[in-house]
Amino acid sequence: MSWLNVLWLVLFLGKMETRQKAVFDLLFCLIQVQRETIRSLNKGRDKRLTDRQRRRLAILARAVPNDFLQSLAALIYSLDTFLRWYQRLVHQKYKPEPRRRQGRPVTSPETAALVRRLAEQNPSWGYRRIVGALKHLGVTLSKNTVARILEDAGLSPAPKRTRSWRCFLEQQWSSMVAADFFTVELTRDWGIQRVHVLVMMHLATRRIHIAGIVNEPTQAWLVQVARNETDEERGFLKEGAYLIHDRAAVFGEKFKATLAATGVTTVKLPARSPNLNAHVERVIRSIREECLDRFVIFSKGQLEYLLREYVAHYHEERPHQGLGNRLISGMQGKSEGRIRRRTRLGGLLSFYDRVSG
């Protein structure tokens, strides 16, 4: 704005003595704003007014008559511009503050997962015990918050909370034996005969044992198996504290009682949970694919021989990924010497080692 325009405005204000101060304040502010704008342009900055400048002008323009603002519009800013700035000022002053969330802060998913982990891995821990463990880890939660997290996860309070299968297996792994049946078809002169093979596996060491072969397993037959396998000298279960098995009815009360008398506890798998016995099922698959499926089997005697050879190979000659590709027997391989191949079952099962010379 030029100084001649300012002088014209001063003369125009002679008829407005009662509002002269408000007009002069606005004009003085306009001159200041324009000086600030010129300095910004000289420094290469944006020529648009800042929010602070708009706020100052809007406050002063509110006290000036509209007819003067309309006269001023032709020179600098329109009346609508001043009103818009003023409305923005009012909105910012009186707009409601964001409502604060009531109640306790929301628990993060990571913290909730930690609470569930502590509860699942420690079935005897109550709410207060979990709160104490969390505090030691730098997490502060109330007893009610812990209770709500466990309730949402479907976990009962201690001591009603049961251990998960994973927790149970981890704690009892070294004394756990798994058992399962698989079937084999024998080719007889009069047709096909199906027999059942009971295999047991010590989970920690991966050692396996063929507990018996029978046409049709009965409770009486299994009771005799229980007696054989708990024998103090030769029984496969003499070092096992737990025997896990599926829900087949043949694993009856007499079978369980026979084992319990020698300190072996039977653990029945939950319904529709084949993965919980995955280790023994995997070894059954290996027996089939690596051995039995390669033969036409005519008798139980032949089947017993094939299984005996495979079990020996499995223990003494076959590396196991679950054991870091080591042999169950513990025999260490050599890095020097002539490579030798040893075979079983006519070359079906091979084993390589190094010998001197």
C-alpha cells in the first residue's frame, strides 16, 4: 500500500471519530504486515500471509465498520477475506478439545501375548504371580487386567488352568515314549492278510522298538505287551515315565493298570489331534517308504526280519535331522581314510563310513 493511499484513508476517517482508534489500529497493523511481507520477499520467502498475521488483522477488522472495509477492499483485502480470517480465529478459540479416553490405557498386543505365554507355560501361577513376573520384566499391569486378558483368551484361572500339550511335552520330554499301530498286508497262498504292528519311540533319543505283531490287537494281548516292555532287564519302558497313545479302545484299563503298577503313566491324546503324535507317525512313514513298500511280504517271519534289519539301520547307520544329523548310536564319523559302503537287505539300505588303509 502506498503512503498516498494511507493519507486518503486518514482523511476519510475524519467522519468516524467514534471509531477512529479501531481504524487507526487496523491501518497500523496493515502497514506492519506489508513491511513484514516485503522483508519476506526480499529473503525469497513465500509472499502469503502467515496465520499469525491473519489472526492480528482479523481481530482488528472485527471492530471496524463494514463500509470502511469495503472501501479498503479495493486497495488490499476483501471484506470476505477479513470475515473468513475472523471466523477461523473464533473456530480455533472455541473448538472443543479432543475427548480423553476414559479408563485404563489399552494393553498392547505384545503385552497381552506375554501374559498368555506366562499363563500357558506355568499352569499353577495365579493372577498375582503373573503380575509379579511382569513387574520383574518391566511391565506394570493390574490383577484385573491380567484376569481380563486370560478370560478373553479362554484360559481359566489357576489351579483350574490345564497345561498345554506343548508345555507338557517340554517338561516330560526326556521320559516320554510314544506308541502307535500301523498295518502291513501279507501275501498268503489263500489271499491277503492284514496284520498290526505296534511301534514305540523314545522321543528324546529317537530310539524305536517293535513291541509286537498281531493279527488283531486285543486288550489281553496289550496287557502282555505291557508286562514285556516294563521288564526290569529288557523292557523298552523301563526308563519311560509316560506313554502317550491314541484314543483306540484297545488301550483299556487293564493295560493302563499294568503299566501304572511299574510307575509308567499312560497319556491319551486329545480327540482329532494326530499332530501330537507326529514323531512316531513320521518313523512309521520312514519304515514304509524306505523298507516295507519295496518288498512283497509273504509271512510274519519275513516281516519280523525286515523290521529287525531296518531298526538296526535306523539306530546305527542312519543320520537323523532331529539330532543334528548324528547317529542315534553316537558313533562319530572319520574325516580321513578310505570310504566304505555297507548294505542291508540286498543293498536297499546303505551306510557309508571311512576305514584305515
